[in-house]
Amino acid sequence: MSEDYRRSVLPNGIRVLTERMPHVRSVAVGVWVETGSRREPEPRGGISHLIEHLVFKGTATRSAEEIARTMDSVGGQMDAFTTKEHTCFYVQVLDEHLPLAVELLTDILLHPRFDAEELEREKQVVLQEIKMVDDTPDDIIHDIFAEQIWKGHPLGRPILGTKERVTGFGRDVIAEHFAEEYVPPKVIIAAAGNATHEQVLQLFQAGFDGFDRRPIERAHTTPDLTPSVNIVHKQLEQVHVVMGFPGLRQSAPERYALFLLNDVLGGSMSSRLFQEVRERQGLVYAIHSGVQAFLDTGVLYFYAATDPGNFSKVLKSVLKEIRDLKKNGVGAEELKRAKDHLKGSLMLSLETSSSRMNRLAKHEMHLGSFLTMDQMIGAIDAVQHEQVQALVDELLDEERLALTTLGPLDRRSLPKDFVRH
């Protein structure tokens, strides 16, 4: 365990994690709440994201403008984001301004005003955000794909919600959802940078004094990926394609083998898909594979965008690479290259205090523990060739794949030998 990593639990159940980085002058501190769109009952779809916006719009003692001005006055950065399973509020400041950062974070999360006028204004902002995603095909296709593979499950619903849902939220339901979900046992404080564990602990213990609510139970179901083909017609210049196979949950022991398989397939510039479909055939500008992982499920997906006339060729090329992997296996040299790429990316990604703060929180949420850089690199090195090959055989099953296209296309464009669902 890293001597710079410390973990404590406040009396009310809030977990506090720190990583000391004495060579920097900044501190990144985040308040992570284990709630997101997955925790929303269907009538409240999008409420977590709207709450994330609203807490910045004024507290009992600060206006929205004062919150922004306070952060700007010390040259700090303050932001937030919502995912399907968590919400994060974070600030990055010079180490001397950490007390102010903690004061702001605890204020917005303990005393949000949820002012009725601000609520109506912020609804309009979120509606603009929804329209922006609708106008961005390489964004919206992932929402369409999620809805397709997890139909009827909260994971399949968009984080931003829909225009109808967002417009309909009243102040009471927002305050109720906030009180139900923002409870100490679901809160994680993560801080990385030039600050001591004792300092962070002391500041948050004082800031969250008196904060004590119990979580409420919500139904939790694990979704299965539904194999299907969904051709969505839209007048665009290109056809956007997402193809997915069942993946792994966040804490799966085989996750490092999956990261390496993803790297070999389409996770780097030397990957099979990038080299074959873009470099050799020139059929696309954008093509990659990726891993999405949640508490209890996951997906391994491929994304590409191409001219409608080239769609069939792109799909055939992707399937050809998958079939070749299943038949001939991953090469020893490409596995070594994937390991080196993954280790290099990991080390480069952890050079900032904000990225280390992210790692602290995600390890706690996903694994319930902390892995040092050396442990993560050791885990990558330890992956055996047969472990990667076992995932190829288990996950890349064409009978279980789901395909979504968005653009000027119809079903007749599908290759003849494509598995029909």
C-alpha cells in the first residue's frame, strides 16, 4: 500500500480518502455521491443530472454568482458531472485555498436553495444540453445503443433525461430525491495533492457536522444485454455505427485481460481495427473500441463512422477481425505491445492531482480498496495469453451481439452473412 494513501471514515459514515503529492502546489478535492441515473425511478429520469446543476445555483447564504466569483477569485476550477452510477462535485485550487474549497463544497451540498426561479432557468439550460447531444450523432448513438441493449432497465435511460421529464420536475420532487440520495453512507471524499490526510479530515468533519441521513432502499436488478439490430434512419452525411458484446462488471478479476483485449481490437493506433479499417482501407476517419463497466454488468463495444456506401465494407471488416481473433488468437507480439501501451497510458494519466483524485474515488466505489500504480502495472504484466484468449471465446459471440446504426441507411445495407436478430 502506498504510504501516501490514507483512508478514514467520519462518524456519520462518510469515507475520506487522500493521496499526498508533496511535489505539487495544488489540491484536487471531490465529493462523490454513489447515485446517478441508474438510481432514478422512471418518472424521475434525469433528476440526478438536474440536481447536479442546481446545487451551484445558490445556497442559504450564497447566490449562484457569489459561488462562481469565490472560486474565480482564487484562480480555482469548480465543476461537476453525473454518470449512470455516481455524481461528482470537484474543485482544484492552490494548496493554501483548500479551506475555502471545502467550505464551498460542503455549503452547496448541505444547503442548496433549489430556488423556484433558478429551477425554471436551469431546466432551460438542461434542455439546451439535450438538444446539443441530439445534434451530435457520435454522442446520441451511444444513448440509442444503451436504450436498445438494456431496454426497460434504468441503465438504458439517458443521463440527461428527456424534454418531457425535465420540464415536469417541481421543486418538491427535487428536494425529496436530493434528501433520499445525498446521504452520508453514499458519500466519498477524495483529495489528492499537497495536503495532509489530517487536514482534509478535519476540514470535512467540521464542514459536514450535523449531516446525518439514512439511505432508502431502491429495487436493484441486473440487466442482460439484449442481442438485436436497430437501424435508425436520420439524414446525415455519415452512418454512425455501434456494435456491442457482453462485457464485464467493474470489479471482475479478468478486467485487466479485457482492457488488453480492447487495446488489441481497437483501443490504440496500432490496434487491429484502426490499422485495417482506417489505415489500410481508408474507409473511416474515426474507429475505436471501448469498455463500459458498471457495478454488475458491462459491454465491449466498437464505434465507427463512414459513408453510407462503405457501411457494409466496414461492418464486414470488423467482423472479419473478430473472427480472425477467435480462429487464430491474439499474437504474442501484439499482446506485449498492448501491455506496454496500457502501462504507458496509465502512468501518463496519473500525473495530475485531479486524475489521482478520480482514481481514489473510483477504486473505493468499484473495488472497495486502493491499488497503487505498481500494483496496477503488476496486474497488467501478470495477464497471461490464455486469459485474454478465454475472453475472446467467451465474449465475442456473434449470437449475442447488438448493432445500432444512425444515418441514411436501411436494413438492406446489412451484409448477407450478418447474424439476423
